[in-house]
Amino acid sequence: MDIDWYFDFVSPFSWLQLPKVRALAQRMPVRPVPVLVGALFANNGQLGPAEIPGKRAFTYRFAQWQAERDGVPLRFPPAHPFHPVAALRLCIAAGTTWDAVEAIFAHIWQHGRAADAESLAEVGGALGIADIASAIVADEVKAALRANTDAAIAAGVYGVPTLAADGELFWGNDATPMFEDWLADRARFARGEYARLATLPVGVERIR
């Protein structure tokens, strides 16, 4: 079974889920897929949580609380939301290995550093990329990020982090136990009340 893990470095919840996904990858193949979450939001006509003032404040508290509960070091970068393109492209230029994914996430979310190309120079060097400015504008790197994001949209992904397998999507760090339940029993969410929920009719639609 192929498992894809869609993530964006702008998401603190992707950082929080990373240790769980890496543990999962010790048991079965998991492919990390960097995507531009802003494009997912735009495709669905939705705002990101950090674009809604009250939700932004709660989201940051919720991320910090989850980090403390799970024992994951978390320090927000100097500003958030930030433009994640440089970090995403650096990850792709470095081969999208788990080491590259973890190093870039740690730079931003463990050490609380900025995600622009200049700030990423040190982590880029550690990943074997001396000239980040050139690496992140390479046509093949830009094309790969677009392809990843387009594939996520085609798969129905609407947010990050998302674990995807066999056409099923599990969104969010807090959905990790749900994904584990599904791995243990693939019919878990296809019977009983879950089957009824899958065909529940829409009662009213908001006029846009």
C-alpha cells in the first residue's frame, strides 16, 4: 500500500505530526510530499486558520498545547503565517528525503527561525546545497512543487498535514490515531453509523 504524507512547512501541525509519521515510516513505506497549502485553500475557496483573527489566536494556542502534551519542542518563527515557497523548494532540491524534511522543519519550528532563502542558508548547506538562491529557482524544482500540489488537489486534499492511502484522507495531527485504526481495520469507517454518515444529505446550503 502506498501512503503519501502531504505537508507544508508553514503548518505547525505538520511539525507536530512528523515524529508520528516517521515512526510509521519505520513499519511501511510513506512518501513525504511537500505542497503549497495556500493553493489548496484557494482551490476550495477557503481561508487559512491564520487568516481569521480569532481562529488564528486559538490555533497558535492549540499548537503549543499539543506540543507540550506530546513532548515535541515548538518555538514559533519570527512571523506567521510566512511564505513557505523557499523552504518547500529547498526540500525538493534536497531530494525530499526524511532527513531534509526534518532538518527544515526543525530550523523553523524547533529553533524558531525564519523561512526565507537567506535564513535557510545554513540548513541548506548541511543538506549539501551551497547555493540556495539558484537551487530554489531551478525549473525542475518549481515544476515538482507545482506537480505535488496539483496531485494533492486531484486527490481531494484540502489541508495539511494529510495522510493519504487507498483513496482515504486523514487530515490533521490529531487524526493520527484514526489513521492507525483504519490501518488495523480497513472497513472500520465503512460500516455502521459511518456508512450512514457517508450518504448524509445536505440540509441547507449557505448562499455565497
